[in-house]
Amino acid sequence: MGGRIRNYITISIEVCIYAVVITLFVINRRRTRSRKFFDLTCRYQMVENIRSCRFLLIFVIFDSLIAATDLIADVGCNITTEFEPDRCPDPSYLPTFTIFRIMSVAFELAIPGLLATVGHASYRNRLKRLLVETSHTIDQYFTRLNSSWENSTCEK
């Protein structure tokens, strides 16, 4: 009985999170489109609020996918998030547990990748700079290494 109440509470919290983020997004979007404000800082803040809501939606969607995966496993297949070795004699337990765990981990790992590609522009730019600087550093390292090898073979 306690597990079922926990599941209902989880679903309720997810619905509330969706409602809050989507409401903020819609309100900010309407205010931006209405152009009832003329202050530049206010307009900039509205645009940043919309970007932040889009950014939060990525977290919210994938967090709810993780929660939904765990709820489906728990309610539909009676599989909890912890591995239960005493249920291994059941031939369907291990494959089902493995599939649900892989799905949860895949959703968890997708969050950083999505944030890097469709997230806030400042995060994308920071990631691009990091990757470019790293690739230049690696190229410089191999160039120096190659030249040191060539110098050592020429001296012999």
C-alpha cells in the first residue's frame, strides 16, 4: 500500500512541475508578444525567462521519463529500482530488470547531451570552446611529439 501512495505522490509532483514550467513559459511568451512593456531590461529579462523555461523543460521531460520508467517497472512488472537476487529464479526477472535499468540510465545520460545541443546558448558556446581548445591542445601535443621524434631520428 505504501508503494502505491509513493507512486501517486510521484505522479502528482511531476504534473505540478510540468504545470509550473509550462505556465511560466506561456506567461512570459504572452508578455513578450504583447509588447506592453517598453523598458529594454524588461524585454531582455523576458527573453531570458523564456530561454530558461526551455532549458528547464529538457530537465523536466527527461526527469519525468526516468520516473515513468521506474513507475512502469514497479506497477506493471513489480520490479523495484534495487536488484533483488532472490527473484533470479524467475526467468523473466533478470531480462526485464536489465531492460528497465538500461532505459533509465539512457534517459539520465541523454540529459547532458541534449543540454549541450539544444540547451541555453551560453552552455552550447562554452562546450564548443572547451571542445575546440581541447582539440587544439591535442593537435599541438602531437605536433610537438612528432617534431621531437623527427629530431631524435635525425640526430642518430
